Amino acid sequence: MHSTAGTALHPFESLTPDLVLDALDSVGLRGDGRLTALSSYENRVYQVQLEDGAPVVAKFYRPARWTDAQIQEEHDFAAELMADEIPAVGPLVLEGATLHHFGGFAFSVSPRRGGRPPELDDGEVLEWIGRFLARIHAVGAKRPFVHRPALDVQTFAIEPMQWLLANNMVPLDVQSAWTTACQSAIDLIAARADMAGATGQNKSNSSGILQLRLHGDCHPGNILWTPTDVAAAAGPGPHFVDLDDARTGPAVQDLWMLLSGDRQQQTRQLGMLVDGYEQFREFDRAELALIEPLRTLRLIHYSAWLARRWSDPTFPANFPWFGSSDYWKGQVQMLQDQCEAMQEDPLVV
């Protein structure tokens, strides 16, 4: 991977344990000194034990990623979901607000929620998740995001591709093959009008697919499962966390990342999710044709995301394989595979 120019410290390097505790103190929460870093690459997230014995989760947002207005929309969406008794974990209201500032960082504080990854081979679990996703989307369809962006081919593929090439992130020995494969993939995605750009919140695009507020990053790691035999303040079942990537897009974006395995396995899993989903909200089968385009967008965006974050010491430490010729050759193969997948018949449920 290319080394970064200059020796300036990354902004997160100034986020010391003392600063974290002082930030919480500024909103009336006294930590007892016990602080545990939780797994998060985009932001910095800590479990903090308070003097009264209660644990909270403090989230410090990556500087310059979202505006305050965009973060506040995330918080407001979470509040809407919780008001509708949907088990999303949103920030606490402290000193009359959910978004706070201290030491040059925007931060929020949420209650700690335990749980384990959901058993996605269990049909009952998938139906349960499907029911709550439908309820999330019913709330998401009520009003638009004003400040948060849409999930579209421009921001998730075209711009990332151009940035990677302009910043010489793709090694010369792979650059031509990767550019060809990436452009072919983008052409196939853009051929679907529904991925060429949302035409507005709560409106159908030219292919008739509704765009609504989404969780946006609904992979299994962002669903905490509490078994029915375990007492929990939030109750049993799925709890949705980390709305940091909430965007406008098609409903199927929040379903496809829960699928795995071969076509037969994915069809079964999708069927269970949709069975649960349709107990609360109709699912538009036309969106099934977007699963592979959405998967391809995530693939392209992910490479650019890693490259753009490389000056953050957390990234070289946790993604040492990124940036080599072998990595990019692997991306070429995956993009070629995705081009084939996008031309196959979509899953049917």
C-alpha cells in the first residue's frame, strides 16, 4: 500500500482515555475509569463504566465524514424507530440533546445492549428479523431524509473508481484489468435505472421502485440477538444497532446482506425473511433484481473506503492484506464474477 504523505497525526490519535471521560463528564456522566474500546473502524466506540455502576457506549464520530445535520438525522430516525417500539439502539438524550461536542469531536452516548450474532440458519430467526425490517421500513417511508445521501451508482461506484485511479491506489500491473472490470460492472449497474440514482425520498424511480430511509448497513454484525430465555431490558429477539450508514435506497438493501451460501441456500433464507417482512409490509419482488447490483456497489465502495482510511493507524493494523497486487487481482476476479451474476436471473421467492 502506498505510504501517506507527511507526518501529521490522525485526528483520532488525540482521542485519549482522559478526553473520552472528560467528554462524558461534560454531559453529566461520571465514568469510574474503566473504559473498553469496542470493535469499530469508521468511528471510535467505547464501553464506559459509570460511577453508579451502569455501562454506556460512547461513540466519537470520524471528523469530516458526516455533518452535524446528517448525524442528527441518524439520531432522529433512531428515535422514530424506538418511539414505534422497534428495537433499535439509539443515543440517549443528555442535557437536552443527543449530539454533543468536546475536544474537537462530535459524540453521542447510548445504552449498552448485549447480545450475540443471530442464527441465520434458523428460519424462525430470519422471519423475526424480517418482521422488524418491515417495521423499520414502514417508519422509513413516512418522511424523507433531507441531509443524508442516497445509495446510488454515482456515490458508491463511479466516484470511488475515479478517486482510486486519480490517487494511484491501484498498482500499475493490475490497473488496466481492474479499470476494465470495474467499468463493465458500473455499466451493468447503471443500465438499471433504479440504481442510476434515487429520484427522491418516498418516490418511485423510473423502474417503479420505492426509495425510503434504510438502516443501510444491515449485516449480521449490526444485529444483536437476545435469546428468549435470557432476561434483557430491551426484550428478546433482534436489536438493530449502528445506524451510522443510514441512507435513502430500496428496501432490499437491508435484506441482501443477511444472505449467504449458494443460490439454493440464499433462496431459502430470502424466503424466510420475506415471509416475516410481509406480515407487516408488502415486499416488491422487482427489487430482487437489485441484489447483485447492490452487492457490486458495496464491493467497489469498500476498496475506496479502505484506501481513503489508510492514514488512520487502525486500518494498516487490521487490513494488512489491502493494497497489494494480489488484493487487486482478487478484486478483478470478483468484479468479473459479479458481472456474470448481474446477468443471471434474480432470486425468486
